[in-house]
Amino acid sequence: MELNRIYHMDCNEYMKTLPDACVSLIIADPPYGISKQKPFLGHSRGDIRGLEEKWDIFSSDEDYHRFTMEWLNHAVRILDKNGSIIVWGNYSSIFKVQSCLEETGMYFRGLITWVKRDAPPNVTCRTYAVSTEYAIWYCKSDKGWIFNHDELKLLNGGKQMRDFWDIPRSMTKQEYTTHKTQKKYETAERIVVGHSRKEDVVYIPFAGSGTEIEACIRNGRKWVATEKEKRYIDEFILPRIQAAN
């Protein structure tokens, strides 16, 4: 396993090449399955184009379940006995992911809620304006997991870190990319600092805009990542790696 490298390949194919128990932390931001193949009707502005990425389109819940179980089973195998996996999701996908995590036999440890007070309004006006995302935490063992309480406390201005993260979604000029599901740097830094130690190996199966990679570099963690979209690697990830080193 060559560390501190981004691989342009499917995460399942890459994980097949890795030995058992070789990473300490996995941070996964998988597809949520929310892309629409057709526009939806806005309340006052006609047809609205939502997320339309092909990698986020699934034919059914069963299809999404198969996809999730495949990468999770590989993830469990490569995770160290005291390792953790943190998986992002929205109000719908997080419950589907949790069901799959339970099937793997890992142990539930917590659910983080990221609230975005500056989230966009709901243009359909048919339901609540979505202002949250979730990160679910599972461990491979029921004891001995890594949780760096004091380091998280320092990140949180001297106060104990809670599972409710009130962080604006707006990006700084330095971290902004055009990736449509980019996470804020602060969320990635908290996960990296809280659930791994310096020099630990962190695996990022869905690298996206490279946020978790940057957090690893800036906080002294070794890392390896995969991303299927070559454009994301060239436009977002490689420049962020260069800037962070």
C-alpha cells in the first residue's frame, strides 16, 4: 500500500488489493442516492434542476443496499481491530447506511448532526428546508476504540465536543470547489483529529473534493484515497494536496 496517494479507481477494486486490518480510520462520504434524472417543479420558478450526477443515481433501494454492503464489507476487512468508520448521509440515506452497518456486525458509537444555518431554502415549498447532514460512527470492536477527547476539546475552544456541529455550509475562498456535495473543512478536521492518532493511516474511499485528505495532511495523519471521477482529482484534489503540503 503506497501511502499519501490518491488513486483514480473504484474503491471496491482498490480495497481488494489491501491486506487485512491495515487502516485505523475510514471516512466515507458515499453517494446519498438523491440525484434526479428529471427536473422537479418549483413553487414559483418552474422546473428546478437538482443534483444530477450519474454516480448518485440508483435504480432502487435494493440497488443502493447492494452498493453499500459491497464497499462496507471491504471496509470492515481492512479496518484495524480498534478502528472506526465514519459515514456521511442525509436524512434518508443515513438510515439505509446504518442498516447495512448493523449487518456487518460492527458496534454503534454515535451520530453526529451537522446543522447548516445558511442552507438553501426548499424551492418546492412542500416540506421542511433541509439544513442538516449526519455522520454515523461505528467501531470494529466493542472496546479499545480511539476517541481523542482532549484534542477535540482544543478544537472546540476549550469546551467538550458535542455531537451537534453548528458549522456554516459556506466555503472559504481557499477551500471552495464546484463539487456539489463538498463538506466543510471543519467537519473533516474534527473527525480526523477525534478518531485517529498522528501517523495513523486514514482511508478515504470517496475522495470527492479532497476535504478529508487536506485534514489528514494538516494534522499529521498518513492517508490513502480513491476517487472514480478523474475531473475531481485534477481540478480539486491535487491542488488541495499541493496547497496543504
